[in-house]
Amino acid sequence: MKLAEYLDSTKTSQSAFAKRLGVSQGLVYQWLSGKRPISAEQCPVIERLTGGLVTCEELNDKVDWAYVRGTGPQANAQEAA
């Protein structure tokens, strides 16, 4: 689920969500409008706040989240060694 869909479906304002995250409403607006990417550091926080409905993979596709989570092929190969 996209962050905008989550906010709409839960009737959460940008301002209220920003407050829960400890960021400005303007930053949330920039994320939603595509003017600024969501940082890799914020993604896990957002995923937790949304109960997993909005995933890190949905928020930022520039990060290899499978590797970060320790579930990717490289992580599995290291465990097998």
C-alpha cells in the first residue's frame, strides 16, 4: 500500500502523521508529491507506524531491503557458510 493510500484509508492528516514521525508536515507533503524521496532511515519507522501496511520496499526502491532485513540471497548464503 502506498503511503498516500494509507493516510486516506485511516483518515490520518499529513500533519498528524508528521507529528507521530517527528518530522514536519511539509516533509510529508514533499514525500507524497514526489518532490523528495523518503530516506532509508525513515522507512522502517513508517513501516512500524503503519503496522506493516506500508512497507519499506514500497517507500524506497533504491535500497535492497531483502539484504537489509537479512532475507536476501546474499544473507542466506552467509548463514549457510
